[in-house]
Amino acid sequence: MAPFMTGPDQHDENAVEAQAAQWFARLKSLPVSRETLQAFFEWQRDETHAEAFAAVERLWSRAGDLGDRPAIAAVTHAALARKARRRWLGLAWPPHPALAALAVVVLVLLGIGATYWAMRPGANDYATAIGQRSVVALADGSQVTLDTDTRIVTRFDTDERRVVLTHGQAYFTVAHDTARPFRVEADGTEVLATGTQFAVRRDGVGVDVTLVEGSVRVTPRATSPTTLRPGQRLVLRGDTAAVVQGVDTKAATAWRQGRIVLDGWTLARAVAEVNRYTRRPVRLEADRFAEARFSGTFDVGDIDSFVAATTALLPLTAVRGANGSIRLVDRATREKSSQST
């Protein structure tokens, strides 16, 4: 069954544009079932439909540039005002297709604040920039949330579903399909799942696998596999043996809601984590505090709050450069240097 098909003539230009906007809104809503994706692909086989959907995507992709313009703001207010008396995702939709498409864009921007891509068959390379998060719907009904500065490559066929995490961090919600195993590969480590939820992180230090729900089997390069239970994390660091730890999964995956939870981390590690989400990194120039323990919860990218907390808890001073750079220096050393000059 193909939802949101309204009107007797599906090839009428206005109707098709409205359908495309409705499909875009449906595909950005979580969760997206496999049946919905199949219905969308069937609808999109029509060339007219595909062109209309592409037009909505183009409009959405430009929304970041248009959002602060007065004319767009006026249309947005008008669209939202109609929301109270129209059920957009059901029987009714704003009368003008362009307004409908624009309203979808606005809802996306006012929603999770992250880019959402509806994957099409054949598309297989997805990435986020520094500071960006993205929710991806895979063709099998699975979903992947990409953290900042992350890239995945998908390779699906009739025998298996394979995702390669080239760098970054991703959260997987896997659609159950016993006929096609779901595998995630990260730096030689393979994670095998059926229907489950888990996160994989690959950075310059190593690979971490955190299981939230279900079961996964993790096989590091040239070693025996380990089966994780919910609430466990497998940590791989170079050639050392894999370590399984208990973990607070809500804290470990708080980045999906745009939060960083630092629970007794060393300051050096906390600085490195905060820096993943910004192009304005903090530099720690006080080695004797690198191993100091630090706890706190921050919005990703909120460098100022992190710096304020750090300098309040530890004898550090934030030195800000003209280019926006921030250095954390030993307060006592800085005061001595000032007195000597």
C-alpha cells in the first residue's frame, strides 16, 4: 500500500508535487518501515514522480541559505498558522505545492536539527561534516545516525547487508532479516547483528562497539569473536586484547540528542571529545592537568560552556586568540609570567 496518494490523477502537476513533499516528510519521520520504503520506491519509479521528489530535495538542501530571509520567514509563519487547522500528513495539505515543500523544509530544520537523507537503491556513500549529525534510512528499513565527521559506505546485495565505517561514530537500528546478515566493518573489526541497536566508533585511537539492545558478535582482526549483551562495550586499542566493559548506554549515546556526557574523564580526553564537534578547537597547554578527572554534560559544539566549567573547576585560564582560538593554560604559570614582565 502506498500512503499519501491523494486525488484521482496522480500525474497532475500540483498533485505530484504535493505527493513528493508528503513522501519527503514521511521519510524523515522515525521509524520508517520496510513496507513504506518499498512503497516509496514503487511510487518513485515514475519519472515524473522522481523529478518532483528531486525538486523537493533541492529546495530542502538550500534551506540553510534561505532560512534567515524575511520572505521565507513570512511564508513559514503562514504555513505554521495553517497547521492548526490542517492535518498535513494525512488527508489535507497546504494548497500550493511549493508551500507544502517549503513547510516540510521548515519542519526538518525545527525538528532534530540534523540532516536526514532517504537512501535510494544504488546510493551507498554517506558522510557528515564537523558539527553535523545525520539520520539515514537504509533501503532495508534499517536506520543509521551519523555523528560529527563520520562517513559510511553501504554495500547491500541478496546475501548480506554490509556497512563500512571509514571514520567517526554511527548508531545502528537494524531491521530484522535472517536471510541477509547485517555486518558493520571498522578498521578490520566486524560487527554481526540481526535485529538490534548498537553504536560503533572508529577514531585515531581504536574501535569501540556499544550494544544498546539485542545481541551482536564482534570479531576483531585475526582474533576470536566476542558476543556482547545490552549495556556492554567492547574496546579495541591497537594490537592489545579486546576489553569488555559495562557502560551507561544513555550517556554513551547522548550525542544522538546533541549532548556530550563526560563522567570522570581525564581532561585530555574531555578536550579531545569536545573538539570533535567544532572547527574552533581548544588546546590544552597545561600538561600537569592532563590526567585531572573531569565530569559534566554539555551541548555538542558549546565550547564556551566547556571552557567556563573547566576554568571554574581547575586552576586554568582561558587565553583567547584574535582568530577565535582558545588555549587552556596553567593559571599559576601565567601569573608568574605576568609578574616577571
